[in-house]
Amino acid sequence: MSLIFSFIPYIKRLIVLILILFGLAVGFILSKALFDLSIYSNAVFDFMIDKSSYNVAYFSSSLIGALGIISFIGLVLLVGSWVERRMIAKFQIRVGPNRVGIFGLLQPIADAIKLMQKEVLVPAVADKLLFFIAPVAIFIPAILAWAPIPWGPNMTYLNINIGILYIFAVSSLTVPIIFFAGWSSMNHYALLGSMRTVAMMVSYEIPISLSLLSVVIITGTLNLTEIVLWQSSNSIWLGLLIPFSLFTFFFSSTAEINRTPNDIAEAESEIVAGYHIEYSGMKAGLFMAVELGNAVLLGALVTSLFLNGWFLFGLENYIPPYIIFIAKTVAIYIVLIWLRATLPRFRLDQLMNFAWKMLIPVSIINFFMIAIETTIITNLDSSKYIIYLFAIINIAVFVGLIILWSKIFKIDKFSPEKIAPIFAQKIGGIKAMEGTKSVD
Amino acid sequence: MIEFSTYNVIFFSISSFTLISAISVGLVNSLMRSLFFLILTFIGVAGLFILLSADFIAIAQLLIYAGSISILLLFAVMLTPESSTNNGNSKYFLPGILIGIIFTYLMVALVTIFQFNQLSGIHLKKLDFDNTIASIGELLLGKYIIAFELASILLLFALIGAISIVRSNESDFLISLNNKDKK
Amino acid sequence: MTVQENYELNIGPQHPSTHGVFRIKVSMNGETIEDLDMIVGYLHRSMEKLSEERTYTQNIPFTDRADYLAAMSNNLGYCLAIEKLANVIPPQRATVLRVIFAELQRIASHAMANGTLVSDAGAWQTPLLYMFREREKILDLFEMTCGARLTTNYMRIGGVAFEPPAEFYPLLNDLLGELPDKIDEYMDLLSTNEIFIARTKNVGIINPKDAINASLSGPALRGSGVPWDLRKADPYCDYDNYDFDVPLGLIGDSYDRFMVRMFEVKESVKIIKQALNNLPLGMHKTQIPLALRPEPGQLYFRTEGPRGELGYFVVSDGGPAPYRLHIRPPSLINLSLLKQLAIGSSLPDAIVTLGSIDIVVGEIDR
Amino acid sequence: MIELEYYLIVSILLFGIGLFVCIGKKNIISIVMGIELLLNAVNLAAISFSRYGSEFESQSDALSGHIFVIFILTVAAAEAAIALALCVLVYRHLKTINVSDVSELG
């Protein structure tokens, strides 16, 4: 009997184990039926085209795909906040939400219900129209940007040949919306936050576009699916081939989506919440949801541009490709959470200096280097191994540039020996201090 | 006269959206709101470009007009604090409406009178662009290379010019530097 | 907002970085602070006036609530002042226990100060919560000794209120064993973190002359490199018998103040270890009359609190209650330099400077 | 079927509205907005001519309209930057951005 009782502390872990095994079993059974989700929307199209016109069939089948993507985003918005809170709690030796539902899984739903019940306060001097439109409008680019993401071999919702440009253009629409949100609140904190956002986004769009240009020039296409296929046909991840572009894209995107260490637009210790300080209830919830959704979107973009999308060393033949894609996306998202739990925040001018004095010049150098390499690769299409050589060269240059940069900007002057305090030799005022001072 | 098809519905909804937002730009009092409607107009025009199967231009429209020029305007509004509240009509408001209507009437009359089909000799037909982006790239770096280079030089000069116009004069700059040293 | 016109921003009374109900009215030009006005008094509880109506012993809980993050140190300063005024001599064991608890309180207070400083610099509360872990253990020790965690009311005139229980010492030894490692861990996380260095290095530099002229004290003064510690300069509680060092900063920026606090924690650990080794047996308290009536006279007594020189000015007219009790709060004096530091700097820098000066609003307003 | 004329009419309407905004507003930034509307109208006309032109021999000839629009976009960006810099300068010197107040040279 005591043996049984001794298992009780482990019962939660046992439940998790059982759930994981159950999920794996179900996943294995369903993996054949759910291997390629595009067949369902194609089936709807085939079914409808017999019954009615082409337009109706096209509309209904595209509605299926859109619903699938939107429901995935909804799931992400629900589960993502739970994941983030639990993980940050683990980083911070806390427990995190664990009261509502098993492991606190229903916490996001409870939060949403709470936010919906709260009163939406509108400042008396606010510009009512823009104040109401901004939180709704910010959702539109956040969802539209998901359209050209390649989930699997046939599973790209909007397989357009300007995919990267599309995402870039659509996400640049958030800048004025954030500005309107901050301005219409008529609050100095909000205004500061939105000015910071605009200044930062304008600066960081340049390194982002330069890093994306590197990807485009090396693959020769703007289509996200073709970029993924290029990586698999050359059997190299672009993140390895052009590591500096990956770094630039990732770092600059954290500035664009307001994540630590670049979350200066809503720095809670300085300007409290930045542009959405005056929003309450579900309107504030919408801003938070968009922020979370953008973090996951960044994961999806990094996955498809730099981490070879749905391919994972042949494993994509056995498990559904979109599962691999989502797993990679979640991995990037977890890196973002890790950064958030670890790093302090930059100052606005430091961030701008970093963008203009370091990221942009080095990105241009990197871009020229990649252009030369691309010329060589396209002219020497017989030798495939030259790409690996270039990968090694690029990694070396990447490391070299970082070291060079730290030398130029004298980062190493803060070595621990020089910044540790000294100990007083004798006690007193300025005169005693002169005797003590060993380092000037 | 006009048949009811999906394309028509989309065309009329997008164009009415564009035109209503464009009119609102002129009619609303707050400069921020008129900027907001201007962005909506840009997005509507981008939608019309997509209907015309000019995908690259539509995206460029979004990127440059809705994403960049609107932000320049935002900066201008924020740097001139009076302007966000003071967006009154000039004394030429009614003449403006009048000129707009007259111009529109004349031009619409011109367009409807002219038979473009007859003008070109053969019946107009829609061109289906399959891959505009590659062709545009080839054109820009081939046939129009000089114009392309000139445009880039123009942009560079505009950038430098804008900076040199807005920069404070030399003495202020030096004073600010000295203050920085003191701190 | 504008190029030419300044706009005003109210930082506080409720703001994540004011560490209490404290308000700064700043006039800003873009991100730069042009002018600044500090408004205190939102937490004023009239402690000094109320003390004139209560006996000397009854006033001890007020001192808990002045600097609520360093209750033990405040108790200690007050009790020492009254003891000197009334010529009460505490037993030797009580003095050593007082040193132990005051140094534990210093560790807890510095952990809180540095944690909130890193939070102000934008870390998402992780270092704060790490440092809370250590503070939590110290507060547990307080709880098992005197029943309270924050407002301890532990020191008495003529000794300490209670003898620590038997399980106190092993737990304290465990804590002392692991604390230096933990401090090193935080140093690994923060002191060589480039973002943290970029945010705090060369931010809010106080040069030594300014610091002395503004009568700064505590880590804010020592961060500027001025070797001044009342435990060494004007020893009380036999601090001159302990072997410890006084860490000094190099240039007086926020980073130096942070590092000085970190190293002071290590020195406090050294002091507590020595105190535990030399803990004499005996009474923990002498008997004093219920209504203590010191001879008429006045006295200013100062101790080194976690935030600096904590002074008590007591005037006795021979009655059971002080005729006048004035507290010299280190936070208020240290805060007086914020205006000079913040004008011309950017808002985030001012926030970090404020965090590095480490104020407690309960003490400022009293 | 939607023909070239419809797009042209939309473009003309947009141009008329742009004219009205340019003339009817006294705020310089509003006028810049009106100019942007004018440029958009022209872009729309150019793209619709490029789309509905059958006498072009090849696709690249038809895409001349697109090239036009790209250059207009470039010029618009340059023009907006310069115009807004001028706005800021005018505001600094005269403390107003009302065009009717900016009537003197020097």
C-alpha cells in the first residue's frame, strides 16, 4: 500500500508521460490521414465545382485553408501565452500559472474572459475614431502576413512569387497603426512609445531588407516555397550559409516586434507600456495577442527562410511536414522567450547606433560578399561542394566581423578586472581617496 | 449595362473604398485622421493594382506609400506640433471643389467620348502578365538602366538635401556639442 | 513630440520605477530631460511628530516603517541612540546578535536594491527574482527569530527582544555557505553582460566632490570612490573588532554603485561569520525601566544603514517620551542629487540612475 | 466586363480629389497629401494602360507602364522627403505651417 502512496508525488509526471505517449500514438495513426492537409481543400474544390460555379468552388476551398491558418493562429495565441508564462516562470524559479485547469492550461482562456469583462476606458481627450480603430486594425497585418508561409510541400496558402516582399510590405503597415494607437491616446507616455516605435522600425527595416535581399539573391527567387526547396536541393540550411543575415534578420525583427532586448517601445520600467498604455480590457488584450502572434510569425519566417522549412534530414517523409515546420517555429519562439527572461533592455540611442553604425554597414559588406559568391555558384553549377566552402567562409567572416566590431567599439575595455571595485585602504574624505585610487 | 460578376463586385467595392477614403482626406478636420484616410486610399489603390495583375507594383505601393511616405508624413506632423490640430480649409475651399468637379467632368467626358479601341485600330484585350517581377528587373537593368541610375542618384540627392535642409545651422550644432562636453 | 517645445511627463506617483509613491515631474525635449521637479510626501505618516507622544520603547515600531526594506538597521540606529542618551549598556551577546541581524538586513536590502536596478534597466524581473530568493531566506530567518519578516521590531533598548531559536544557526550557516557562490552567479549573469554594462556604465556619474558636497552616504558615496564607511570611520557595536573591507567604485557611475553593493554583500558575509564565531554566552537583554526617562539633553547618533548614514537626533526633556525625534534618512539626502544627474540625460538613463541610488520612499517621507 | 474606361474614371476621380485637397486646404502637410493623391491617380492610369494595351508586341513593352510607375514612386519618395523637410524648416522659422501665412520672401 505504501508503495502506491509513494507514487503520488510523481502522478503529475505520470500523467504527462501518458499524455505524451497517447499523443504520439494518435499522431502516428493520424499521420497518414493528416500527412498533407491540402487534399481536404482540394476535395472541397472538386466537390463544389461539380455543384456550382468556379468562383464558389474557389471561394469555399480557399475559405477552408484560411480557416485552418486562422485557427492555428488562434491556438497559438491561446497556448503561446501559457507557454511563455510557464517558461519564464521556470527561468525565474517561480511556478507560473497552475491553478486554472490542469497545469494551468486554461489560464489564457480565463485571462481572455477577464479582459473581455473589463470596462474599456476611453480618455476624454482621445481621438475616438483612431483610438477604436487601432487595436482592430493592428490585427489585420498580423494575420495577413501568415498567408505566404509554406507549411508543407503543397501547403502554401498564397503561393505568390513575391512572397518575401508581400510579408515585408504587409508588416510595414503596423507602423502607422501603432503610431495612431499611441497618438490617439493623447498620453505623453503613449506618444513617446509610438515615436520610439516609428523611429526604431524605420531604422531596422533597412537591415531587415538587406538580410532578406541576401536570401533572395542567393536563391534567385522571392517565393518562400522555392526558397525552402532551394535549401533542400542544395542540402544546406541558409542559416549556415549566411549566418550574418540570420543574425541581422533575427535581431532586427526583435526590434520590429517589440521583444527583449529591443522592447524599448513598451519599456515598462520607463514608459510603462508605451503606445498601449491607455488601452484597457480586450483592446489591450488585442495588442498583447498581436505581439505574441508576431513573435510566432518571426519563428515561422526564420524557419522557412533560414532553417529549411519543413525538411528535417528525411524525417519529413515519416511525420507530417507541417509538424516539423511548427516544431522549428516553436523552437525559435522559445529562443525569444529565453532572451526575454535573460537580457536587459537597450536604450533607444544605443539601438539606433547599433543599427546605423554596425548592422547596416556590415550588412552591406555581407550583401556584396554574398553577391560575389552567388555569381560564382551560378557560373559553376557543376561543383556543388563550393557551397559548403562558402558556408565555412561565411561563418569565419561572421565570427571575424563580430570580433572586429568589438575591437573597434572597444567592448573589451569592460573586462572584469577593470570594472571590479577596489577596496579602501584607509577611511576618510577626498584626501584618503587619493591614496586609495589605484586605477584612474 | 454592367453585368454582376465577382470581378465587378470586387472592382466596384475597392474603387468606392478608395474614393471614399480619398474624399475623407480632404473633408476631415484632424490632420491625423486625414493621414489615416490617406493610408486607406493607398491601400485601396494597391488593391486596384492587384486587380490589374500588377503584383509587384501593388506591393511596392504598400511598401513605399503606405509604409514609408505615410511615416514621413507622420514625422512631419509630429515635428510641427501646431499642424495636428490646425487643418482648416483655405479660402479657396469652394473654388477647389469647383475646379475638382470641372476637371473631373471634362476628363470623364474625354475618356467616354474617346474610343480607345478605334484609336489603337484593333480591339483592346487584356494582357496576362505571368511573371512581372523578372521582366521588370530585366527592363530596369537593361533598357532603362540610365533612368534607373538617375533615379537612384535623385534619391540620394533628395536624402542629402532633406538632411541638410532640416539640420540646424552650424552655430547651434557647435553649441550643442559644447554642452555635451560639459556634461 | 516637438523640436522646440518641451512637454511635461509625470513619472509617478504610480510608476514601475519610482519604487513607491514618489513623483518626478520632468520637462522633456524629445527623450532628453530638460528640467525635473521631485515631489515627495505621498507617503508621509508623521512619524517624527507621533513619536513625541509615545515612550522611547513604543517608538521602535515607527523606525521599522521608515525604511521598510531595512527594518533591523533602523531599529539598531534608534536603540543605539537611546542607549547612549540614557546610558544603558547592552550585554555583549546582544551587541553581537545586533551585528548579525543588521548585516543580514544589509544583504537583504542590497539584494532588493540591485534586483530592482536590473529590473529598471529592463531585464524582465529575472535577476530581481533571483535576488529575492536570497532575501526570502533571510526573511525566513527573521521570522523564526522575531515572528515578523518585514517590520521586525526586534531590537530593544538594552539588547534584542528574543534569543534566536536553536534551528536558526544551522540555517544561517547554510545561507552563509552558499551566498558567495550565489553572488558570483549573479555577477556572471550581470556584471559582464554587455547590455547591462551599456545601460549602466557611464550613466549617472557622480564625481567625488559633488558626492561629498551633496552629503551623500552609503553605496552612493562609496561608488564614487570616497572611502567612507561609518562602521570603520565612527565604529559602533564593536565594528572595529571585525575584519572587513570597504569596496569602492572607480568613477561613480550606476555600474559602480551596483558593484559596490554586490561586494558589500560579500563583506557582510565575512562579518557575520566572524560574529558567529565570537558569539559570547550570556543575556540577550538588560532590564530597563518600563518608562525610560533619560536625563535632559540631546544627541545625534549615526549608523551605517544599507543606504547610507542613518542618523537619529533625539532631544530629551527628562520625560518618558522624546521631546523631539528627528531621523536623517539617507535616501532623501542621496535623492537630492538626482536633479543634477538627470538633467541633460535621457529618460531611460534617469530611470537607471534613480534605481542605482536606491531610494525607499517610506524613509524619504517618514 | 470592366474595361479600361472604368479604371481611367477611377483614376480621374482620384486626381480630381487630389486637386481639391491641394487647393482647398491651407495646411502644407495636407497639400503634400493632395500631391500624393495626384501621383497615385497617375500611377493607376499608367498601370491600367499597361494592362489593357493589345498593340504591344511583347510583355516587356507592356511593362513600360510598370517601369513608369516605379520611377514615379521613386520621385514621390524623394519629393515627399524634400517637401516635408521644407515643412519642418518653414515651421521652425515662421512658427506656422499655414500656406496663406507664408506669403513673404525671405
